[in-house]
Amino acid sequence: MTTLKISNKEVGPYLEDLQKRVEARWNKTVEKTRFMTDLEKGKLPLSTIQLFYSNWGAFVPVINSLYMVQFYKHLSFFVSNVDLMETYTHKVLDEFGHPEPPGHIKILISSGKALSLTADQILTRPMMPEARALTDFHRTLVNDGAMHEYWASVLWEGAFGWSCMRWYKALTKHYKLTPKQADYFHKHHEADTQDHLGREAHSSVTKHVLRRILTKGVTERPGYPFEYCALTPVDLYCQMLDACYEKAKAGVRVSKK
């Protein structure tokens, strides 16, 4: 096993470089998919968007809940670094309380309804294997891995936030959604990429916690090096988009139940 420990002077540039590589991977893969290029042109069928949204919707409560599991599982870290509890709690308030409880789940359902999907179709429909891979990767890191693995694995939030603006513009320009109806994507662009409501951008919260973890030192377990944990979710999200594109093209639709 490899020990990774970075000095206070070097940890900031190291994380900025890693985030840039995550974003470069995202721009080279996710943003170049037929799914995203067709979406931005308004050529992506609504059925394909619905198939993606139903799979993404099932992912959202899982990833938000895993954030809470991290707090309990690594409570000793947070009570030993009380200053980080404030920034951590702000993100919790954002995910579960903004604009009102149950937070982002509420606007997830609202935007889904504008796409003609019910709450059950968004939240409880069984996920495609190609989409579940992203969910289970995060879940595995939280349940089986060390603390740094999970935090590395959410460095893609910033890239997703910028992608949300592309979603928002496409849905309001080509698919006749009002700004309010497309608010899930607008809110996530704001939350993931910008300081807002007196709170840090979600992507900044992640780097804030990682700086502290890395300066204390981490041990990489075989098969899960730090950078692998950071980059793999990008590939798995891309896999979800590609699968939705191909399956919708083949006639797979969201179940009415």
C-alpha cells in the first residue's frame, strides 16, 4: 500500500491540478457524447431525456444520503476538526433544506414533472445496470473504503455543475420548459460551482475537506489509488449517458408504474 501525504504548501496546487484533470476528462468524454451534443441542439428525443432523468433521479437520494453516512462513519475526524463542521453543515442544509425541505429532492421532482415524469418514476424505478454502476461505486467507497476515497470521488461535482447550465439552456430553449420548471439544473449549477446564500460552492467544500485529509496523510489501498477514485465517476456518468442514448434509441422507455 502507498502512503500519500502532501504538505500545506503543496496540497492546494495538487488539488487544483487534480480538479482540472477531472474537468478535462469530463469535457473530453461527457460533453462529447451524442447525448449531450444532441441535447444542446434540441435533437435529443424527450423519451431519451426521460430515461436519463429517471435513472439520475434514483441516484440523487443515494448520493445525498452517503454524504450523511460519511459524517457518522468518520465522526472522530470532524470532532477533531471542528472548523470543518461548519462548511460541512452548510452543504447538508443546501442538499436537504434549500429552497425548503426536502431540499434538492423537491426541485428534482418538480423538474421531472415538467418532463412528464411522476415522483415514483423519478425516485423508485429500478436503475439500468449502466446507471447503477455510478451509484454503487460511490456506495462501495463509503462502505468499504477509507475517508479520502469518498471525498476524491465527488470532485466531479464542479464539472457536473457546469454541465447543468448546458442542461438548463437546452431545456428552456428547445424543450419548452420555463426557467422555473428547469430549476433543478439551474440550482445545481449555482450550488456546485458558486458560493451562494452565504455558503461555499459544493466543489469548494470537497477541496476544503480534502486539504485537511491529505496534509494528515492517507494510505491508498490496492486497486483504489486516490486519483482513480477521482476520475472513475466521470467515466461511469458518461457510461450512463451512452446507455440511455442507445437504449432509448432501441425503444426502451420509462415504465409508467
